[in-house]
Amino acid sequence: MDDCGSWLVDIWRVVSRHLTLGETLEGAFPLLAGRLPLDVLAIRSVDRAGGSVETAAMERRAGGASEDARTPLAPADLARLLEWCGRREVIVDDRRALGARLPGLVPGGVSGAILAAALDPDEGGPCVLLMATDAPGGFGPERHAPARALVEPLTVAVENDRRLRELVKLREAAEAENRSLRSRLDRDGVAGSIVGAETGLREVMEQIELVSTADAPVLILGETGSGKEVVARAIHERSRRASGPFLRVNCGAIPSELVDSELFGHEKGSFTGAVGERRGWFERADGGTLFLDECGELPPAAQVRLLRILQDGCYERVGGEKLRRVDVRIVAATHRDLHAMVHDGRFRQDLWYRMAVFPIHLPPLRERLADVPSLAAHFARRAAQRLGVSHLSPTAEDVDLLVRYPWPGNVRELAAVIERAAILGNGTGLDVARALGSPSAPRSAPALPASPAPPAPFPTLDQAAAAHIEQALARTGGRIEGPRGAAAILGLNPHTLRSRMRKLGVDWSRFRP
């Protein structure tokens, strides 16, 4: 086999070894650079519908990326480029002459002599192979034959890359649909018809109906286990995004050093262990709803990036330079007091304003005990399905026990208690008393000796300082400046006193007559 044939076989081996176009060009570049005076190797795809040319992959001798990954084309320039692609000819020219002949074809940062050859894969729009060099002499006629030999293997590489992307999209769509179906089966339609919608959750349902048709961010506030995800799903399924994905992210379960990568994705090689590119949760939820559960656990750095994407829908992957856009609706939830966290500096105030456009307060189960009988019956039916028995239903005595229980774990605890009662009942009924920890109903705790009252909490330094300033303001009738003002009594500069009052949350107007 001659040298040219051996070199081409090596190129085919690289194409067959890699599926993504970027990896293929990365492996082919050193082989081509050893035979051709090559500084840049790129493949640009032509988007007929969008009227643009985009860099699909690029390799440089000195590293770096294209300055303009996507170049819009005028209709006449697009028609001229498509006509040239159909002729399958090879062009060798400098950047200026080639840019005049086919405007927009050469990306920014590429100069010198340029060789362009059209690729025409079976599916998708045409692509263009670009090779550039700053070497004297550029690409002579003797270089045209090797360039034409590259057309076939690199066309296959483009087809592999496109089919891989389609498979990834199909897999992700199937996984999203699978998660949605499993969630619906697991909840037996709770998201579609919420238990308690006509009683304890009537006001919540009215708020859901109001905000579902809008695209504003929603913040769901409620205790752990009160059903915040059910409310978030109800908002999604009643919105115009119902056909799009609904993805849930538990912000408290993501390590702080991986939050950016999980939410926004990362590029290959951006950090140790990043062996390939990864799409983040925002990119996967494009066109749908992203449910940020326990958003109060987000670290400050992630809060800054989250604020940007809430403002303009733009973000960058970790280690990437390309600005990406997504169309995602944010529904956040937390059991923490975000307003107090903002006051303490643990949560960004500007992010609070962006997320709390429409807050929904979800009442705990102990404040809507009228929903306990219907919730118990619902969870009993679900437990019967899981255990494979015909019918389970709580009795009046069971309901009485359940209503008298305080439910610190809210709806989640009620679901666990009913399932435990079904298991203890051995499929013939519900043993609610034992499930609640009582040998018989109702459970009565033994009388305990009276314990001494705990001492009053000792005030913090800030609390003591605030109380002292308030005493001075009460004595001066809210007056701060002047010889009879609070600043003179406390021996402080009026500006210093005002600064401390703002920090401690002391309102002088309360002391004015």
C-alpha cells in the first residue's frame, strides 16, 4: 500500500473510532498536519431554514475557538453557497477573495490560504470542509487530491455526529416521558386532581389557576412534606408548557462544587473528570418547566448565575465560551424563611425579587385537617394497588386517630403511615393505631412530672443594642438629631446612629407621636 493509501486508512480509522465530530477532527488533525501545511481544520454546517452558517467543529494548531460560531447570511448569499455546494468543487483562495465569492463561509479568526470543499451527508443540510494555512505557498495543486480524498470520510463523520445527536435527543425525550409516566402512576393522578382542592387547598388552587397561564416565576413556600412538588406539577400541567418536560432538581442534594455543572452543564476538559460535554438541567428543560426544590440551599456563586438566567435566559456552560439561550419556566420551592435569609445576607435580595414574583404559601396538614379523611382514603387505595389487594379503606375510628395526630411530617408522613398501616393489617385492613405507634386507640401519653420552666433566652448583642436605641428613641419621641435627639443621648454621630438603625432594623417612625 502506498503512502497516500496508508494515510487515508488512518483517517478512516479515526472516523470509525469516534462518534462526535469534535473528537474526529481532534484525532484527524495531527495526521493531516503531518501531510498538509495545516493550521486550521473546520467543518461549517449550512442551515437552510435559519439562513446561516454554523461552526460544527474546529481544530487549530495553536488552540482556541471560532469568534463567530454562527454567521447569518443574506438570501442571495445563502443561495450562492448552496449552489456551490451542489457542484462539489474545491476552492483554494485567500480569506478576502473567498469571502467575496462566498460571504459568511469563513469564520472569524481564520486567515491565510483557505481550501474549501463541500460535504453532502445523507441527512441534514450540506456542510463545508475548511482547511487554512499561513505557510508560504499555501495549498498548491498537488494538495487538491488529498483534500478531495478527505471528503468521503469526513462526510461519514458528519453523519455519525448528527445521528448521535438525534439518538441523544430521542433518549432524553424518552427518559423525560418515562419519568412523567412513572410519576403519574405513582401519584395516581394527584397532580391532575389534587386531593383537598375543594377544601383546605381551595385558596392554593385559585392561585394555581391564576399563575398557570402566565410565564412568571413561582415560589412555593411550605413545610417539608406539605406537597410542594404536587403544586409545581399542577402549575406545569395547566400551563402552555404542559407538552414540554417537567424536571425536578433537589438543590440541597447537589455538592456545592458541582452546582454549576449540574444546572448549566460543562464542556469537555473543563475540570478534572469532565471526560465529555454534559447538558445541564436548564438545557434539558428547554421549552418546559424546571422545578428547583429547596432553592434556599443554593450557594452564593450559583445564586449569581441563576439570577442572570432568570433575567435574560442566557448562560454559559462551565468551561465554555458560547452564550446559550433557553426558554424555561422556573418554579422554585423551599421550607426555609427566605425573607429572613435575605435580611441575614444568606440569600441574594435581587434573586429573591426575581424568584418571588408570585409566591404561593402552602399550609401544613395540621392547618387543613379537613383534608385528612380524603387523603387517607387516597393513600389507602394506592397502598392496596402496591400490595395487590382488592380494597383498603380507613374506618371512622382510623380517621378519628388520624385527625387527632399533629402531623409534623405533613402529607408525606401521612402517606407513610397509611402504607405502614396497610402492611401491618396484612392486606385485610388498616392497622392505623399500630402505624401511629399506639397499641390501641386513642394513644394517651403517661403523665410526666412538671418540669421547671426553662430560663428566658439571653438576648444577643444586636438585640440588646436595638433595645437600647429604641429606649432612646422612645425618650426623644423618635427625634435623632439635635441637642435633644437620640444621637446626643447615646453619644453617637447622627449618621452613625442611622447606619446602626438600618443594620438592626430599628424604625424611628414608630416612636413619633
